[in-house]
Amino acid sequence: MDAFSKIAEHIKHDTHVAILTGAGISAESGIPTFRDKDGIWTKMDPNQLASFDVFLRDPVLVSHWYQHRRKVAEEHKPNAGHLALAELEKFCKSVTVVTQNIDRYHQKAGSKNVIELHGNIEENYCIRCKKFQEIPELKDNDVPKCKYCGDLVRPNVVWFGEMLPQDAIRKASETARNCDVFFSVGTSTVVFPAAQFPLDAKNSGAVLIEINPEETMLTPYCHYSVREKSSVALTQLLEILKKKIEK
Ligand code: OAD
């Protein structure tokens, strides 16, 4: 039996599945990862772009960089990997996606239960009055200003040095500890607390599966490690699940 068929054996109508995703699942949509050869943090210093201090020091630079990333996300779309995870919901009791990505592609692909650990790039809020609001297209040296109090408006993402949303952490931790099968897909698992969830799941008795073309820090702890792109691996897994149902 190949690895996909063995993995499929663990997924039944009463199985609770949790999936941690990272930038790798969106790579085939055309969204750059962070730490690969052409990754964002391979080319740029996160300390110069992704912190509140830098935003206060240079709001034009940071706001325009996020506008660029928002446009890239809008111009591309979810790929077969995102779609397969959404469809997986038909084959088991529950599917919870815990994502480090800010592109909202899981929701766009149709996943119903998504926990965003690092926020998302679509929403923006005022740094003073905290009100969420749409921001206009920025030109030249524009910065987004709050329509209520006039202070700066920032993207609803987690920057370096900031706390992750506590509700998301609590839900993700519960999900990890209560699932039967845990997938880690397209993440280097070097950023905590996200990297802890697969280990928590395994320690609570879940089957731990990694899908990643490269080895990661998590690989030695996995029951199955699939060296494949996520779109290919997840589509193949879904095909096997469909055939199982037809039998
Ligand atoms: P990384 O760039 O660290 O890792 C991306 C992973 O995806 C690598 O392990 C690749 O081997 C893998 N990969 C690449 N192409 C793939 C494909 N087609 N299918 C499957 N896997 C593929 O990105 P993350 O692990 O998401 O945080 O990084 C975690 C966090 O670090 C990000 O959320 C971000 C960053 O700093 C914040 O900005 C707060």
C-alpha cells in the first residue's frame, strides 16, 4: 500500500481532522513563501518591514508593502490544495484549518472552519480607536488614516514582537489536542506557537502527517512524511477517499 492509501485509512466518517498550513500551500497560487530560495524573508529583513516600531517610523514604506501584498493576493487565487482541503469536509466528521497565512485562500476555497493565527491582509484597523475600516488605494506617499479619529490605520496582521490573537491560540490548541489526524502542510514549522500544535496533537494520540517537498524540523516526529507539493498530495488523497466511498 502506498503512503496516500495508508493515510486515507485513517480518515473515516467519524474522524476529526486538523490541518496546520503555512506559506507553502499558497506557493502554487503564486504567493511567495518566507524562507525558501525566493522567499520574502530570504530577500528582505523582517525587522525592516514587519514590526509596529517600523510602521510608526516609516508608515509609507510599510503601508505600501502591505498594499502590494494585498494586490498580489487579490490577483491570484486558491489552488487545488486549498480546494482539496475544503472538499475533505465531505469525508470526515470535522475539518479545522489552522493557518499561518494571511491571504484568506482557505475561506475563498470554501473551508468552513478556519482559524487565522497571524490575522489576515484584507482587514485594517486604526492604531488608536481600533475601529476596523476599508482603506483607499494608496498613491505616492499616502498613508491610510482613520476616518473616525485621524490616526494611522494598520493591517490586521501579527507583526514581530506582537501577541497572537488569544482566541485563535486557544481554539487551535484545543483543536490540536482533540483531533484524530493532524496534517502539517507547507510550513517550515519554525515559528511558535504554531509549530507546537503538531506536537501537541501527536502527544494527545493523533496521527501526525506532513506534506512538504522538503524535510522540516517536524519530519522526525511524523508518522507519515509526504515529499510532494501540497496540490498534488492533497488531490491524490482526495481521489483515494472518493474511491473508498464508491466501494
Ligand atoms: P516558510 O517560508 O517558513 O516555509 C514554507 C514551507 O513551505 C517550506 O517548508 C517549503 O519547503 C514548503 N513548500 C514550498 N512549496 C510548497 C508546496 N508547493 N507545497 C507544500 N509545501 C511547500 O513559511 P511558513 O512556515 O508559513 O509569520 O512561515 C511561518 C511564519 O513565518 C509566517 O506565517 C510568517 C513568517 O514570519 C508572520 O509574518 C507573523
